[in-house]
Amino acid sequence: DTMRRVVRQSKFRHVFGQAVKNDQCYDDIRVSRVTWDSSFCAVNPRFVAIIVDASGGGAFLVLPLHKTGRIDKSYPTVCGHTGPVLDIDWCPHNDQVIASGSEDCTVMVWQIPENGLTLSLTEPVVVLEGHSKRVGIVAWHPTARNVLLSAGCDNAIIIWNVGTGEALINLDDMHVDMIYNVSWNRNGSLICTASKDKKVRVIDPRKQEIVAEKEKTHEGARPMRAIFLADGNIFTTGFSRMSERQLALWNPQNMEEPIALHEMDTSNGVLLPFYDPDTNIIYLCGKGDSSIRYFEITDESPYVHYLNTFSSKEPQRGMGFMPKRGLDVNKCEIARFFKLHERKCEPIIMTVPRKSDLFQDDLYPDTAGPEAALEAEEWFEGKNADPLLISLKHGYIPAKNRDLNVVKKNILGNKPAANKKSDLINAPKKAADASNPQNEAKLEEILKELRSIKDTISSQDERISKLEQQMAKIGD
């Protein structure tokens, strides 16, 4: 295999992976058994979230990173969905906000308390309803605040302004078959998708047009993945006609032929790609495999360079991938995975061996920080912005997150700015903090009722407009 024969200079040639000791794992977790090819795990510098089995509904665990060891059966979950949860994604601009997509056809956005859950969370900050079939994909915009994409088995992609609860873009006529995955590009101006019809499409979501597509990206029938790289190229995984697993690199300007195409092996698990734009390394985790293979992408032939394989005994049911700002730079850690087994979650640490204790700035270029570069409104109006970068030289210190405030646009016609810091739900709390706990409990009750009335109003609003549409149709 020519990929392995060429020895070349790369600071990542000696990256090695190591699973943490048993007491640093999260144990006794009933990882979801739903048949769905998402990663089932999402992590950020504060929390690890894991989709779990839940009788009669859908739930996921959210654990503070330090809460290792055995997780009690009674540990609280996030459990507002009425059907299994299929995908979860932490907001890149707020480490306490997470989105979930479910078989119940809804997307929910949750605010996790700063120190984690003490009680189960059943009330999302907002419920996003618009899909007619289960929602298997949720993905936050990389640079605009409160912009969330969801894709469902209705073959539709919806882009939401979470701050107002509105579906602002609905791409429902671009895919004729199931959408396997969706990936934003670096500045969030384009998305690429892999679909069951074997096509990869590059879409401009605001113009609602397909700007490039490739038929039969991989000839095999099993699921594909397509992700954007930082330079705008697209990396795909899939299967050949002989059911061999393949990986390929494409230039969206000319999708005729791949820049590179490599066969891997004949295993049948879907290859989930995890990409680090700072080092240009792609880690491939096959569902059901017990290994992680990693490759460096460069602009010289063969473009996709095999680096190494981390192997273990146990197959993986899912995988979480820590953002760069959550890594330990003093240990030259360049990636951290959270591998799901049937009953536990095991962190795996990837390190570049270095002799010096100094900060290794060649391993850690400035990386995407937690600040949004744009407000939702600016992005929907057509603005683009690259991620705002931060230095990791002195390690990353999480700042205090502001609460996610949702001001529903259709509530009694009021239209306050979506990015105001204080609103209905925040104002009274501050006043109550100073007084007694009874007041606070009473307030909570009132707020809960307020929320539920608001939800009722908005769902009745939707019903009214649906009925009006039906009347108009009959009238026509």
C-alpha cells in the first residue's frame, strides 16, 4: 500500500493513543441501543453527554467531566423527548447549551446548569417543530450565535434561529433520499451532505441552491459521510462496489475525479470522520470497530497520509470528540476521544511525544474559541465570518456562559431583539435571589406556568395558520 510506504517528515508521525485508567472512565451507563449511525456522544470542556436507553421516551446523560467512576442508576437525565434521542450537539458558543434531535420529530434545545444536573431536566428552553419524520441530525453553525441546523428522515434540512424559535430556511426539495450526514464549512457559508442516493451535494443554504454535486461518490450501498475541511475541500468515507471501505478527497470546484481515493478494508461499520482543522488530521472511527485510524491531509501527493492506528479490544458503540480548547496543552495532547462501550464511556488521549515542557506552539496554532463571530440575524441577512480564534498558550479557562434566552417571535406579536441579555424569564429571578427560598419556589412555579401557556399559544398559533392554509386551499 503506497500510503504506508512513503516515510515523510511530519510532526504527527509519532502521535500515539492511550486509554485512561479504569477509574477515569464513566461506568455503568446504559448506552442507547437505537440503530442509528450517529456518534451518540458529545463533549465540550465542561461536560460529556451520552445518549442512553430510556423506557418509553428518549434521554441523554450530561456528566461534568470530573464525574468519573460508577454513575448511579438514579443519576438525573435530560428526558423531555417522547421518542428515542438520535443525535446531540453542544453549542460551540455556550458550553451549557445542547441540542437534541429525536424520533418524536422534534428538536429540543436545553440549558444545563453550570455544575451539571441535580434533577432530571424535562423542560427544554425551546422546542423546534417543523419536521414530519424523525430527526436524526443536529448541527450548530460554527460561527453565528443561535443558528442550528437539523435534518430529518423527511429528507428536509431546516435552519433555525434558536433565539426566536423560528425555522428560517427550509431545504425540503434537494434530497430525494435519506440524508446520512450534514457538515458546515469553516465559516458556515456552505453545507455539504451525503445521501443514500450516493450523491454528495454542496449547498448554499441562504440562496437555497446546490452549488456542486457528485453522483456515485462511493459506489457501494452502505452509508457514506462527507465533511468540509478548513481549505474548502471535502473528505468522504463510504464503500466500494466490492464492499471495501473507502476514503476520498474532493475539490468542490471540480467534482469529476477525486483528488485522492483509498481503499481501506472490508469491515462493514460506517466510518465516522472526526476532523481537527488546526493540525489537518482526520481520525476515522468505525462503528463497531475497535480501532481509530488517523491520517494527515496535506497539499502534496498522496494528499491523504496514513499516520497510525490506535487499537483496543472492545468495539465502539459511539464516539465523542473534544474541541481543541478542552485539551491539556501541557501534556501535548492533540485529541481526546470519548469511546462508548455497551456499559461505559472511556476517554482516549492522543499525544505527540515531546521532550520539552514548554508550550509547543507548532502543535497549537490559535484555535476556534467560544465567542460567536456573528449574531443569528447577521448570518441570515447574508454576512459571513471566520471563527474567532484564541491562543491556548496559557491553557483555556472557561468563562461564565450567559443564559440562552428565547424570545418567541409569535408570542402576542412582540418582537424584542433576540440578543437582549434580560427578558421575561430572567428579570424576576434576579429580584428573588435576595429574598427567601419560598418566594423563589413560587416564582419558579409561575415561570413554569408562563412557559407552558406560551407553548400552548404558539402551538395554537401554528394550528390556526395550518387551518387557514387548508381553508385557502379549499377556497382555491
